[in-house]
Amino acid sequence: MLLAATGYSIWREKRELTTETAARQALLARVLEDHASRSLDATQLALTGLADVAERGAPPEVLQALLGQTQASLGFLRGVALLDEAGHVLAAADPADRGVQIVAARLGPLPAPGQDSLGGFVAARSLAGLAPGDVAAVVPPGVGFIPLSRGIKLPGHGGEGRPALLTALLNPDALANFQELTLNDTRAAAALVDLDGRLLAVTAGADHLAGERLASLQLPTGPLARVRTGTEYGRWDGPGLRDAEQLGAFRALRARPLVVVVELSQDELHSQWLATMRDLGLPAIGLAVALLMLSGVGTVALHARERSLLQLDAAQRQVAERERELSAIFGSVQDLLFRTDALGHVTFINEGYARLSGHPVNQVLGRPLQELFGGSPAVAALFAVGEVHDARPHELRADWIAPDGKARSFEIHLVPLRRQAGVLEWVGSAADVSGLVRAQSELRAQLGLARSLLSSSPLPMSVLDRDNRYLDVNRAWEQFTGRRRSEVLGRRAASYLRPDEAALHDDRDAELLARGGEMNYEAVWHSSDGRRRDLYISKSTFPDAHGQPMGIVVCFMDISEFREAERATRAARDAALEASRAKSDFIANVSHELRTPLQSILGFSEIGALRARAEPRLAELFGDVHRAGQRMLSLVNDLLDLSKIERGAEPMQPERLDLRPLAVEVGRELEPLLSARQLGLGMALGDEDLVVLADPQRLQQLLRNLLANAIRFSPIGGHIEVTAWHDEEADEVRVDVADRGPGIPPDELESIFEAFVQSSATKSAAGGTGLGLAICRRIAEAHDGRIWAANRQDGGAVISLALPAARFGDTSPAPL
């Protein structure tokens, strides 16, 4: 029975050792997971702040300074940079990264604006190492960074932002160092891995380097397979970071697809158990044999000893457990925890010192406490002779410049601990508030900058709180409103306005505070002297610590002169339109009335010419009258056409047609004019259909005017070229009518399309009314087309027509 009890005790010891080891690894996994999550969250928070500054259009020097401050305040970053969508580094904390270009896809999935993405392990020291052909791209195995990116939109032209990327480079070595310090055991191993089994940060005991991919972690019984099935934390037995059998614990990060694993070799656990058995098992076996030999001495003594051993064992386990708990707590605390003797010499300090200074803890033991804080006089004065009996708690502040040139600040709390009469010790803690001090200094600088910008702005600006009370106004606001800053601070913003004006602004402010963002609108303001002013008002909210709208920044501009000019322009435009309509009506009426007497003149001149054939002189006079009447009738017809087109008196009936037959028909119709001037006509119309949506009669009139214009200005015996084709790039049908005439002065290329305007180079010789090209432009514009003129390099002019291309078989359109 005694041997069986001893065997049970040995088995129980092994089970308890396994349970305690598993519990310790679970605690370590939780500590490492919390550290990794806080590191990623801090990086994400920093990127969010930088994104807000960048998207508001901060100057490059301000953004560059903020990137450097972010990297300095977050010691676990290798760098911080701003890249555009092509991979150009626009700004970076590391000077070597500035200006380089990389393939942005190497940083992992590119996030949408306002979103974050975490990439995998990248084997490079910095972004410069990713530049093509860069020798820095060759790095030792295991050296790299983990990119955390945020998509943003930089301010751009036209109101549309330019996509860009803010990227922070996490240093895997910083994460691995924290893992080493937390484990504090060379026999254990830990790592941060992604769900594909790739190591992102790993301790030296794992026998693997960051960037490697381990298939053993993805086995069906391994930690990654269990995380994919929804298990956030637990333990496993089997291969892990090392090929041998391991006792491990894992824990998934709270908001990232990453897993922390901690393991200890089963062989090492077995060795610890054997060592325990040598210390406890062998004496227990000897005791059992002795008890068997001395069983006659008495069962009572045996049971008493056994109970004592059990109580002692329980007490030892409790003490060991408390020590492990305290060690884990002290190791995970970021602040310094220390104890000194009465003279201020350090007798204990936690691992926080090693993380802050990079030096082992044993180097500081026995040294004066003030040496830890740059020789602080306040700390040294605390341990002056004569204060032992008057000791009381103290709160100190130590500020100094560290050897690396950085300003360091600590808040120190000391409490006296009396061990016995006349013997005094001190226990305390020190919190590193350097980042807080720098942040406060930067905040003061930013507030000063904001006040300077507000004060120097030439536009009136004010700042309101959530209750619409003035927090600040600038000098331009005082000058515009005639009110002093001291009189309005703390008062409601609309208190000095008319009730109707105040209601408008209060409603807009309530809407803006409810949804946040920006708002622009126009309003009317009446000054104290009764003057009416038109204002363009721009308002935007600014957030509080929780991201909710805390108040409103108001900026406005006096646009009274612009609005007055706009009203005057509108009135002038209306008057011009009315005059144009009156002119068109007058021309139409006059032209219509002229056609009847012209027809009589033409008729009588024809009759007179027939009857005066026997008298050549008289016949010639009737011929002159007839030709003058024809010219007058042509002018009247052109005026009527122009008037009808401008007034829309005759709606166009568009249809889909091939332009080429119309051009051929116009050329055949004007053949007598061509022959009379001995002109050659060349048509290059192509073999494919030139389909347009047009009124056939109006389009034929346009082509007839263009060709007649070319005939009129071409020299006798010259050549006219008509070219038509489909411009696929613009999806237009183009027609060019080119002649070999005198050309058009460059400053008149546009004015010849106005009514009654002719080129100064041709109007004295070719005649005409100056209406033909004006009618052509009106017809082209009515068909959503264009018409323009240009000079040929080898002499002559070319008139170009462009109409939107169409296709046969489409649904017939409604009349224009």
C-alpha cells in the first residue's frame, strides 16, 4: 500500500507539473498577445491621426515632421511613410526612403480610403530596400518588417482626392525582444505567426527565422487549424516551432488574423519531472521502506508524518505559485518598480529597466537611484542624512537629456518601508512620461500655430462650441462685424443677428453638429448701419477625444460685389436676348415683305428683256435689273433662312442618312458654276457609310453653301477638294472643303462665321452677302456639330464640318 501511495504521489506530481506549465504558458501567451495587439492598435491610431492631417492638406514640412515624431514616439517602428498610388514615397521618417519608388503591392493588400490592412513579413530593412535594383534589397535572413497600411485621399484639383497610402513598418525584432524578456527562459520558445504558418516575429529558441513558413503549425491538431475553426485560445501537444514533441499554448489576436504561440519541449518537461522525483520520489521510496521495516513502531506516527509532508508540499506549491504570479506581474508592468536601502542604493528593480535602457538588470543593482534618472538632484536630496526618522511618501519629477540626445521624463513615486526600528527602506515606481511630455509640447505648438493661422487669416473666422457660443474670433472678424473679441466670447453666435437670420444659422449649425463634416451656403447679413451684405459661409466641425463633433469653425467671405455684378450681367444678357429676338423678328418681317415687290421686279425685267430684244442697249438694261433683283432675292432668302433657324420657326426632321449621296448631288447641282469658272472638283468620300443624324434638306443646304463659298473664292482654273471620313477616335463624321483661293487672315478665322461679316482678303473681289457661313454654323450647331476654318500650308483655305456619327438600325429620334 505504501509503494502504491508513493507511485500515486509521483504520478500526481507529474500531472501537476504539466498543469502548472500549461497554465504558465497560457498566461505568457495572453501577455504576448496583449502586447502585440496594443502595438498594432497604437500603430493604427497613429496612422489614423496622420491620415486626418494629410487629408486636410497639411504642408509637406508639417507632415514630414509628424512622420518623424510618430516613429520616435513608437519605438517598435522601423519607419513611417506616405506613398502615392504609383508607389512613389512622398514623405518618410527615414531620409533614405524619401523619393524612392516601390511596387506598392509588395506591402500587402492595398486598402480602400479610410481602411487599414496588415501585410506579411517583408524581407527588407526599409522601403528603400524595395526599390528596383537597390543593393539594400539583399538583407540577412530573418531581417525585415511588417507593413501596416491605411488608404487615404490627398487633396487634388477639381475637388477629387488623389489615392495615397500611409504605411508604418513594424520591427519584428522589437516584438521578438519583448517575447524573450517575457519568457525569461532559454528553453522555451514563442512566435507571432499568421494563419498561413509564416513567422512574423520569433524568439531565438525556436531554431527558425522570421519570414519562414512552418507546416507543423498547420497540422489538423495544431494551433492554426484550431484558430480557423473559431477557437481563440488553448493548448496543444505535438510539433510546433520545433520538430520535437512540444507542450504549447496559443492565443489569437483580438482584431487581427494573427496568432501568438508559446511552447516548451516535452523532453524538458520530463527532465524537470525527473529532477523533482530525485528530490522527492527517492526519499519517499526510502521512507516507505523504512516505514515497512518499522511498521511495528506505530501507524499513528506514520500518518502524522504523511500529513505533515502533504501540508509542506501544499505550502511549497503555494509559495512557488505566488512567486510565479508576482514574477509575471512585475515582468509585464511597463513602469519601473524598484526598492532601495536607506541611502538610496537600488536593491531590486523589475525587467522594465531592461526594456527601457537595453542594459541587464544586474548592472544597476547597488547603484544610487538618482543615476537611473540622469543624476536628478531632487532624487539625490531625498536620501540626505537626517531624514530617516521623518520619512514620508514623495512624488518627484525627473527630466534630463539621455546620452542618445532624447529628452526623457519620469514621474517617480516613493514610499518609505520600515523593516525594523532604525532601519528604513524605500519602495517605489517610475512611469516614463516622455511621450506625454512631448505630446503636450507638440499640442501647445499646434495650438499656437492654429491661433496664429486664425489671427493672420484675411477672412473673418470664428470658433463655436456645441452650444453655439463663441470660443474665439480673429481680427478680420472684429473689423468686419464692428464687434470686439472681448464682448462676444461666451455669447451665442446668432445673438446679435435679426431673428430670421439667426434662425437660419441655428438650423444649419444644428444639422452640422448632428452629422459632422463640412457645409457651405450663402446668406444675407445686415450690418448695424442697415447695409445688406451677401456672404458665402463655410463651416466645418472639429472632433473631441471620442471623435464626436465638439464645435464648429466658421469662415465667411463678402461676395456682395460678385452678386451685384452677377445680377447686372443677368439683366444685360436678358436685354441682349430680347434685342436679338426683336432683330430676328424685324429681319423676318422685312424680308417677307421684300419678296413680293422683288418677284414683280424680276417678272417685269424678264418681260422687258423679251420685248427689247430688238434694241440691245435696252435689253442690256433690263438684264442688269434682273441680275440685281436676283441678288436682292438671294439676300432676302438668306435672311429668312437665318431668321427661321434662330427662332426655330421650322423644326428640323432628322433621320439617319449617308452623307455621301448628298455631297455627290450637291456637286452635280453646282456643276454649271464650276464649268463657268473652269474649276475642277475632286471628291474623296471613301467606301464606308458616313451615317449621321440630320435633316436632309438642311444638311444639303449646308454642303451647298460650303461648296458655293469655295467656288466663289477659287481662282479661275483652280481645283476644289471635298474630303469626308469617319473619325473613330472622336466618333464623328468629318467633311473638309478646301480651295486654292487667297486664304483667310488668321485673326478673322472665327469672325467670318458671323452674320454680314466677310474676310477682308476676299470681300472686295468675290461679292456675297456674308450670310452663307453664318447659316452654315447655325445649321451645324442645330445638329450638335461644329464648323471652323483654317488656312492651308500651300495656299488657300479649308472649311471643316464635324457631325456626331450615327448607325443605321437605331431607333428613330424625335424631331429637333
